[in-house]
Amino acid sequence: MPFDSFIGNSKALASLREMVAGGRVPGALLFSGPDGVGKKTLARMLAKALVCERSDGDFCDACPRCLRAEQMFTAAQEDLARRREIKEAARRVEGLVYFDFQILEPLTRFILMEQIRQLRHVAYTRPFQFPRRVFIIDEAQTVHWQAVDLLLKVLEEPPETTSFILVCSNPYELRPTIRSRCLQILFQPVDESAILELLAKQERLTKTQVLLAARVASGSVAKARSFDLAAYEQRRKPWLEFLEAVARRVPASSGGADWRPLFDSAKALAERRDDFEATLDIGYSLLRDLLHVLLQGPGADLTNVDVLPRLQAWAAGLGIQGIELLKSGLDQAYRLQIRNVNQQLGFEALGLEVSARSKAQAR
């Protein structure tokens, strides 16, 4: 049955199935947990199960109601995408029309007052096509502070024919009064075994690449499904060149070290300012791997399993102090990313300092 197609978080799934089978689904639910583990997917499944014509405690995904529900969700997503293309933020909320099944997401940085006002207005009317209406509020922590009280009022007195499912990664970003009005369902990272099984079925990666993809996904089904090996290797390449430059102990010639690889890799790392945090994430994963190799040996659970020999060589060259210094440098780069600073110079200075220290230790 369709609920059985959901990957991972068996406890959350079992709780919801029990509620549906017993007719005890509360008016407000809060799905919280890491990104990419299926919170919104399961919210959509639950919505269908509440109106399905054929299944008891589940949904068939084939009856007229299930098909219509999917059409509503698709139309809602398309409407959100169209509205985000409007340059004037104030015009993005013009003419809002909500279906019986509706997904609300931020139209700017926030879910706006008019979105919640329309939700409240429609919630207290009878559903148009289904016996029950379901509103899924994705990234619920982004509800604008001016709209939180409106949302709280409708959660305090939920209509009998409307269910609300709030979705967010960190429930403590929500007001305590919002959390207290919802039954919270906790989601965890998906087991690596389930992600390995998912990736193996795609038959597009080698065993080592499948393991790499699963480790990069870090329990996220969404990341595993969208993993692009070539793109990841391209993003990681400057880090490998940077570590190679700073971890080597022998100068390039008697006349002194050749620092061009270091400067070139530092430049490449700083180029993508619009996605700098993703660049830093890869750097942190390599540092974790280096520390594991140094302290636990090659049998440790590594993310970048495909470059193990290089990790071993770099870990030996850097030592604990070198890895700690690199970690401090990445922390500094993370803190400074919101400022207009030259990250390339920061990486160059960090590389020179780490390289000098590793060479001094080798003497």
C-alpha cells in the first residue's frame, strides 16, 4: 500500500497510520526534523489518507479523490513558483485562492500576513470537494511575526473539517504557544542502509560511489535522490588541491616551495559566493574524515571513501594541530561570509600558516 512506499522514520509513519486507522488525527500536527527526510512527503500522504475512498487507514493513490488531491498539490506548487517570479513582493499575494488541499511556503523570506489571513478565512468555510480540508505549512518557522498571532488563533480553535500540518526542521524556532497547540511528530535522519538500498536500485553508480553518495546525503533521502557525482567531484576538487598543497612536507625545489597550487585552489574555493556555505560543508566533511583517519585508522566511517589513500597521507602530514587549525579557519570563513570580505585571501593565509606549521613539525 502507498504508505509502505515511504522510506525511513518507521516510528513516525506507524504513529500516523494508527491515528488514521482509528479516526483520531488531531486538528494540528507539527512535523519536525532534518531537511530531506520526507516530512512534507508524509504530510501529503496523510492528507490523501484522510479523504481516500478505497483504503482504510491508508490511501490508494488511484481513486478520484486521491488523484484530485495530487492535482491540487501540484497546482499549489505551480502557483507558488509563479508568484515568486513576480518582482514586487507586495503583488505576490494578489488574488490568492486556496484549494481544499493547499501547501503554503514562503513567498519572500517569509510566509506573509495575507497568506495566513487567506488560510484563516478559507479554513472556516466548508470544503469544496472533499469531506476534509488539509493545509500544509512548509517552513513554518518563516511565518512573519505579524502573522503568528493569526495562525495561533486558528490553531487554538481549529475548524472540525480542517487539519493543519506544520513542517519545519527545528521546532524551537516556533513560538512555544504554536508548538503547544500541535501534536509533534519527530523525524530522524534516515538509516544509511535504507539510503544504500535506494541508491543501489538506480544502478548508475559503483559500490564505492554508492557509499560516497549515501555518506554525503547524511540521512537525507532528498539529497540521495538528487546526488550528482560529477557535480560533487567538481565542487570537491579545489578542496583536494588545497589540502594537497598545505599538507605536503617537501618543498617543490631547493629554491623554495611552489605556492601556485595553493593560490589557485584558494581562488577556486572563494569563487562561488552565492553558494559558499555548500563549499564550506564539503571542507568540513574532509576535515572530519582526516580526523577519523588519524585517530581511528582507515576502517573509520568516512564520507569521502573514494579518496582514502590521499586522506591517509594528508592526515599524517597535518597532524592534530594542523587539522584543528584548518577547522578554526573554516569557522572564521563561515562567520565572515555575510560580510564583504575577501575569502580568497583568508584561504591563502590559512594554507600558508598550516603548511608552515606542518613543515616545522616534520623537521
